[in-house]
Amino acid sequence: MKCPYCGSHNNKVVDSRLTRDGEIVRRRRECESCTRRFTTYERVEELLPMVVKHEGKREAFDRGKIVTGVQRACQKRPVVAEQIDQLVDRVERALQESGDKEVPSSVIGELVMGELFRLDDVAYVRFASVYQRFGDLNQFLAELLKIQDIKSGNEEKDS
């Protein structure tokens, strides 16, 4: 593991811990050159499908792209980093469980939107506006009315 501070490859593991769900190992490392400490995370590499983009181009699944998009949508919202990680974990798990070797990017976008819908309405609309390329206020309004109908329908069922 390369030290993020000095670039040395000589370091030692000082502490290892499992995360709450037991799927990720958190390691504290100390660089033997500059003696600074840093944290790494280790997870089992799962076979994820190739992503087929709108124009037909294929690329490897990139968790970071989903994290970045969700973080932008959740900016200044009461959503913590752990919730975002869990959301992305659920999307990854759904893709793994599908067993598909290739998946259209639209399927990933829909999975993310479904997760955001349950997490935060404002983040959902932000993500949807970019993902679905809203062109005008009417598209925003239509999406807001759809959310309102669904949420008020759920509230009536809960009563």
C-alpha cells in the first residue's frame, strides 16, 4: 500500500477492525518512512457487470461514480456518509444478485433513484433532474406531483 503522504510502499498495519456489517475491514497503517498514519478499507472484490452506456459504449462498473452522484444530490441535506455508503452497497448487491454480465446504465440510474426516493425526497428530485435531463419547470413539477401522490397515498394507508 502506497503512503498518501510520502509515496513510500513500506508500511505496517497497526490495527484492523471489521465494520458493523462485517463486510469491510478497516486497517490503520503507519508508514515506515515518514511515520504518518492513514486508514485503508478492504472489501471482497465482487464480480460486477459491465455497464452499457446510452451510446453503446461499455465500461467497468465504478462505485465512485454512484457515490459522487448521490453525494451531490444529498448536499446540504440531512443525509450522512454512512447512509450514502449503505445506499450504494444496496445498489451493488442488486447488480451482483442479478447475475447479468452487462447492465444498461439506465438500470443503475433507476436503482439509485429508487433508493434515493426512500431516503430523501429533495435528493431524489435533484438526482432525477440530472439523470432524466429535466428541460423545464413542467418536468420538475410533474415529478414533484408524482412524489406527492405516492407519499400521500402511503400516508393514507398508514392511517
